[in-house]
Amino acid sequence: MILLDTCTLLWLVLDQSGLSSRAKQKIQEQAGSLHVSAISAFEIGQKASSGKLKLKLKPVAWFPRACELHGLQVLSLTAESALAASALPALHKDPFDRLLIATAITSGLTILTPDEKIRQYPKLKCFW
């Protein structure tokens, strides 16, 4: 089972040219067992509010529609994942990414990400 990083989700929905050929293949192979985190919804909302991300719909409509169209299951942030994120080594400073890393580890998911810093975490299963 796969957890999409926020940038991977955005590329999947908005511009698939950002996805590696291996990532595209993995998404096709894992259709029906792809996950996104509620943290990505928050991150997308923040980016849209700050003007760093342009969407045709407001994030409150865009995110659930994107999940429905691509068959993505949304994972809530659990206390276990939040606490695990706070205990991670400081290899990555981005709090959103640290929460995604912890979610993948505590949920036993492989994270689909191009982010080199994320891929440095030893207990994390990654693919790109």
C-alpha cells in the first residue's frame, strides 16, 4: 500500500509530467490501495491561501474531488503518528513532511516521493 507525498498528489492531479515513469507505473499497479494524508489537505490549503499554489477550485472542494477521481483513501492524523513525528531525527525540517514520514512508518505504508531528504529516513519504505 502506498502513501502519496503532497507533491506527488499534486503532480498526479495537475501535471503528471512531474511524475517519474516508475512512479506512474507504481500508481497504476497500486490503484485501489493508494492513500493520502489529511496533512496533505492542510498543506495544499496553506499553499493555496498563500498564493504559492493556483487551483481552479477552492481547496475544500478540490481535495475531496481529487481523491474521488483518483480513488485515493484519506488517512487521518493519529496521535501515534504525531508523536512519532516529534521523535524523528532532524533530517528534514518541514513539519508537513515529518508528519507524512511518521504516518507512513506507523501505518506500514510505502511513501511515493521524489524528496531526497524524506528518503534518508532509515525505517521508512520509499519509492520513486
